[in-house]
Amino acid sequence: MFTYLQTYLTLIFLLSLFNSCFCNEFNYDRYSLLRITPKTESQLQSLSDLHAKHVDELDVWLRTTAVNHSADVMVKPTIKDFLIKKLASLRMPYEILIDDIGKKIKEDKVTPEERAKLGFFETYPSLRQIDQYVQDLVNKFPECLSLIPFGTSFEGRPLQILKISSYSSERKSSIWIQGGAHAREQIGPATVLYIATELACLCYKENEEIYELLNSFDWYILPVLNPDGYEYAQNTDRLWRKTRSRHPNPQNCVGVDANRNWDIKWSDTTGSSSRACSDYYAGPSAFSEPETRAVSEFMLDNLKGRLILFLDFHSYSQRWLTPYGYSSKLPPNYHEQKRLAEVATRALELVNGTKYSVGSTGNIMYTVTGGARDWVYDVICAKYSYVVELRDKGDFGFILSRRFILPTAMETWEGVKAMGFDMAEKLFLDADSEKYSGR
């Protein structure tokens, strides 16, 4: 069924190809990605000082806040030689992961003619193609799928949530899956779309065990939280991260980090930035962005007390992350959240051997304040709430080659499916309780 559906939707997808722009105007030729590993507290501080002094020339892809933990840093060609000499003088170990980022980006681009020979999940689609694909899914499976409008982006693009369910009930627990908060992390939306496709196919499955995933839960799917940023990354700057909002600031910098804008420890800049030009800018206020505000209002109006699982797909580093991001504090049900995450990562690993780490963001990564995952856990009271950092571990980073889309999406679906079965079994065992989704 999935193969047939993919063929059908690919044909629809191809109709819109030749009106799409596949060019990236920003030139990343000779930009490099370095992995730097401070071995002492002094080196860690020196690395932080270097970034602060050269913030416009160094883009930190993967941060570090601890000794012996690496930072991945994109370096402008104008400062590369200086940085390498400085690291050598500090005796700070480093390796070059990508020597020429622009070359990597160009190698993965496809022409309209080449794209016409590829399936939908063999390249990163444009926003318009994503919207068309989702609409085609709804048209194909009207019994189980519907589109719910819930807002508008800063640039006026419609925000719609895809709901997948065999039937609806106020007592039914819900699952929310989203991607695309950060525009350059394009493996997230592709993976979410694949999961949506697999869920849609369950409408026609005769296997009652499989169908139970739709009977047990209402699934809410948001492929691209930040559509303006995604479109900009597709057509203008492949490594753009933020939204495309305009807020008054002296430098006229554009955009806000859509995963630092939620009203949870929002004003704490240990895990975000108050500098408007920073990729981690938290915004002028919590929920300043129409996209994050619309999602939060939809959840408060429709899902509080019903949401059992929240999955927010990002990249990269292959980590399945529980609350909290804003500190090293663990949530009260941390061990249960960790157990379910390990159910997912074990199932995922069986597909291609891909290994994920499991833990809380504040303990195994770095501090993140104003994040969606923590807000959903604390305010909406989802029992399970995760950020999932998808492939890879740095060979490509944010520019993951399109040849990894299907392997990443397929293995991740197996992880999500395993979580669904685990939660559905608990629903059955706890049928006498009034509300399983509550904590």
C-alpha cells in the first residue's frame, strides 16, 4: 500500500516541479565545519571567548558547555587560517569535518530534470510541494485525515495541522508530531511527512494490531512549524535557521529562534540570546512569533489534559531528549520518559543499526531556554515530551545528503510506531483509569 501511495503522490508532486526554484543564492564556497574539543576549563573559556569576539564569522552548529565535549563550528573562509593558528597556539584539538560547505551543498542539488526521476522522499521538497503532498494525502484518505487551519505565519502563509484518526472522542489521548522549527534542519519535515504517510496507510490496514494506533490516539501532524524560514532556506540561504519576522532592532536583523520563543524560562539567556542578530534570539517577548503563538493557543484550546506524547524533530546528533532543557533538573517521571525513549531507539536501531543517545537535554547536550518541549510538558501536561535530534553525527550536519532521507525516515517511523504500541498497551491495561494522559 505504501509503495502504491508513494507512486501516486510522486506523480502529483512532479506536476509542480518546473515552477519551483532550486537555486541557493547565498554562497557558502570555502566555508568549513570544524569540530573543536576543549580539554580543559581554560580551553573551554577560550573557545567561548573566541566565539564572542568573532560572532559574525563563526556559526556554532553544535554547542558545548563541558570539557571533553565537542563543538561543531562553521567558519568563514576569511577567518579560517586565523582560527586554526589560534587553536594550535591554545593546544586545543580540532578536526575539519567539512572542508568546503558550499561544495557539499552543490553536490546535493538536483535540477528539475533530475528531480523528475526521483520519488518524493528522495529529495527535500519545497514548501509548496509539501502543502500539495499533504492535501493529496487528505484527498486519498478522507475517512481518517483532515486539515485544520489554526493560524497564519508572519509572511502570511496558512498554518494547518493534519489530523489522523479512526474516530474522535473527547476522552481519546492525542499525539503531536512536528518538524521544521529551524529552517535549515530539513530532514525534520521530511521525516514527519513520512510518518504521516505511514499513519495514513493504516486506514486501509486489515491488521487490527496496526490499526490500534489510530483507534487509540488522535495524531496531530505539523510538518513545518516555521514555513517562512523553510521557504527562505530552500530558495535563498540553505543554512538559515530562524523565522522571518521583523522586530525593531538597531541592526535590522530578521527572525527569531522558534525553539527559544516559548513561555518557559523565556527570559533566561543562559540557553538563548537577547541579541537580535543571533541565531538563538529568543524574540522581543515570549510567543512574539505568530507561528509559536498559534501552536500554543491550539494546544491550550484543544489538547490540554489529552496530549500524551509530543515529538519535536530537529537535527543533528542522533539524540532522543527528554525535559528539561532549561536546566539539569529532571522531570518527575524522567525514568518513565527515558524508558519509552529507549523503546523507540531500540526499534529504530534494528532497521539500519543507527544508534541514538537518550537523556535530558540539560544533562547530555546543553541549556535550552524557551523551548517547545519543556513548555508542552509543563503547561499542556503531556506525559511524554521529546526533542529528537535526527541524523547524522557531523559528517553532513545540517546539510544531510538527500540519500539519507528515506533511511532516516524509515527507521524513525519504526521508533514512533514502537512508542505507539507501548502506549496503546498501557491504555488497555489502565482502561479503568479516567485519563491515562494525565500525570
